Amino acid sequence: MASVTMRNIRKVYDNTVEVIKGVDLEVQDGEFMVFVGPSGCGKSTMMRMIAGLEDITDGELLIGDRVANDLPPVDRGVAMVFQSYALYPHMTVAENMGFGLKLAGSSKAEIAEIVGKAAEILHITNLLDRRPKALSGGQRQRVAIGRAIVRKPGVFLFDEPLSNLDANLRVQMRVELTKLHKELGSTMIYVTHDQTEAMTMGDRIAVFNRGIVEQVGPPMELYHNPVNTFVAEFLGSPKMNLLPIKWTRNGDEACIEVGGCTIPWNGNGHGPLGSVSDDLLLGVRPEHFDVFDSGDTNGSIAAKVEVAERLGDIVLLYLKVPGIEQTLAVKVPEEGHLWQRGATVTLRPRDKTAMLFTKAGPRVS
Ligand code: ADP
């Protein structure tokens, strides 16, 4: 096992394209760290630099306490599992898993023992004599993971390993990888663009955006305390609603104007901010609204139902608020309510959970 430390790492392609712009990050020994971000933000490049498949332009990479910048991939003690399984078609599962050990000169008995143990962990003992073409996608991915396990790496690197699987299998493999991490206790770094995988699997998440890390922390901390609109919108589905507001007062009471309605604001941020900046966005997650049938709109936002998606346990309402461009997403419990298209409802953000951001992105309360 090993920690991985990135110190001001940069990657510039062809002397011009800077795709990693100074990343500082420490993955602790035994930690499950997820690199998450939209496609093209640099997370695979960062992982390939850790694996030694890509040169590091600037900065320092430590694996354990060794500087690894110039170490060849085989000497880094890392094993990588890709989206494509890259199994040898003419070899059995056992041969595929043991191939690296064979090259390294291990004896047949040793290989059989190590492969047998890895197969047990992955529940593929019954598949050891099959060839890859006789396996399902999920089984192939397990073999690819097995091939990494037998090398007993200090660090596992997973690059979008579940992207080729169907939705059910992805959920199943997600759970199995989490169990595998608990069982092996190894350091794992996992790259994905899927926020659900990040939220459910990571001990901590590093949110990447355009070559920088916006925020690092445990999933729920990032969910409840995002530092800016990028992190706030990236984690959570549907994404956080961001509504333009104006400050106002009702006597001594601080209020916000949103969607043509004036709402008392008991949350943070109304003190001095009220007088200096109107240029703010109110961030409310879809599950953090109280929704009422139309009626008294005093102190609430009036909205029209555009679409109601019934998901079984909850209903996702997509709502239009006069004067606000974007559609609001709101989650309400499924209680047999009709939520007719075109009906008017009133909404009230729960002020203890709502957040304020500047339009430029940073959180102010
Ligand atoms: P992600 O894994 O987040 O989808 P990547 O790390 O694969 O993103 O890519 C980050 C950026 O680097 C992308 O804009 C991509 O086009 C660019 N890039 C990747 N490889 C090269 C290369 N060999 N030369 C130039 N640009 C590259």
C-alpha cells in the first residue's frame, strides 16, 4: 500500500496546451479517492501521469515516499484497470490473470495460488478455464481487475472501468468495487465523469474542472458545502437550482426577491452583503423546497408545472417561474397527487439549506 502525493503538477502538450494547471493533492494510504469532472477536464491525464504512461511537465509526484516522476511504470507499484478490458483472447481467464506473474518468473504453483485467491475474492473461480469470448462484460471486467490484484500493487488506478457495462451491472460492480476496497484495504484512485459513482464510492472526491481541482473532500461534505457553483451543480441529480435574487427589507427583516416574490431570508449572508451586492444566486437543491398547492403566494415563489416525472418513490417536478429563465427542478414525495401540467404551485426554499453564490461562482454563504 502507498500514498500518492501530487505537488503542483502541470501537464502541457506540445509546449502549448496546458491541460493540468497545477494540481496539489494527497491521496492517503488505503484511501479510495475519486477524480470526477466533465469530459476533457484532465482527470485521465492526471491518472496516466501517476501510472507513468504520460510525462509530467512540472511539479512533483510521490508514490509512498519515493519521487516517482522519472520512474518507469513497472517500478511504481501501481496497477491500472481501463474501460476496455484488453484481455488476451487466446488465453483462459487463469492465464490472463497470471500472465504478468509468469513474465516476472513466478513458478506455476505460486501463480496458481495467487490467481486462485484473487479469483475467490472476485467470485470468478468457476470461470478460470474459460476464454474471454465466453464471458459477459461484467465478468471480463472482473478478470481485468483480477489481473491487477495478482500484482499486489501499492496503488490501484481505475480509469472509467464501468463505462462499458449496462446500468444494472454498473450498480452491481460499484458495490463490489467498494467491498473489494474494504477487503484489500489498498489505495485506490478512480476516474469517472459520473457523479453518482463519485458520491457512492469515494472516501473522498476531487472535483476536476479545466485542469484544476475545484474542491476535495468526503462526498457529503462537498454535497452540503460546495465552495462554488461548479461543484454545487456537478454533484447531485437533477443539479442544484441557481436563481438570481435581489436583497430587500420588510421592516427589520432581511428578505430576498426571487421570481417576483419576496421571501423572508433567515439564512446566512444577508448582513453586510445585502448592501454591497445584488449580483447573487440562490442555490437550492431539488429536495430542499417545500411545495404547496396554489393558494396564498405571500412569501413564496409562484410556479407553473411544466412536466411531472413520476419515478415511483418521488415525483420530479419541472417548474417555470415568471421572470426566471431556467426551469426549476423540484423533488416531492409521491403521494398520489396529480401535479397537472399547467397547474400553479407555490414553493418555499428551506432557508437553512439554501446557499448564496456570486454570479462569478464562489460561495458567499
Ligand atoms: P478527461 O479524462 O477528463 O476526459 P483527458 O485527461 O483525457 O480528460 O483530456 C484532457 C484534455 O487534454 C482534453 O482537452 C484533451 O483533448 C487533451 N489531450 C489529451 N491528450 C492529448 C494529447 N496527446 N495532445 C494534446 N491534447 C491532449
